[in-house]
Amino acid sequence: MEESAVIVKDNILLRIFKGVDSDNRVFKPYNKQYAAREGKTDVSMTQKGDMLRDMTQKALNAYEAKIYFKTEESRKKARWHN
């Protein structure tokens, strides 16, 4: 199950790096003020990379696994982005 969880996590990350959400919709663009302040136009979810680096997986048993964020800070960021 651990191998399956790694594959699922990696597929989530690949989708994020392509700039699409879980429904395969392109990420909404940044608002103009944020884009100007940060000097970015493309939404990549990688401003610092901490949140995505904290994404990990764990096999719960032979049939279940979970994908989660290791730190509370990353969990908060993920909830905000949802």
C-alpha cells in the first residue's frame, strides 16, 4: 500500500506543477495587486515550496493509505488554498 500512496502523492504533485486543480481546471490567476507585489503571473503553489515539501504519505493497513502534510503550518496553507 505504501507504494500506491507514493504514486498517488506524486500524481498530485505533478498535477499541481502543471497548474491544474483536482478537477483538472487551470488555477485561477493571481489578482493584479498580488502578482505585482510578488513579481509572479503564473500560479504554481511554490512560492517557497515548504507546503509541497511537507506533503507525505503513510500506509494505514493493506488497503488504506493517507496523504497528508507533516506540519500544522503546511496544513493551514493547504486548507487556505482549497
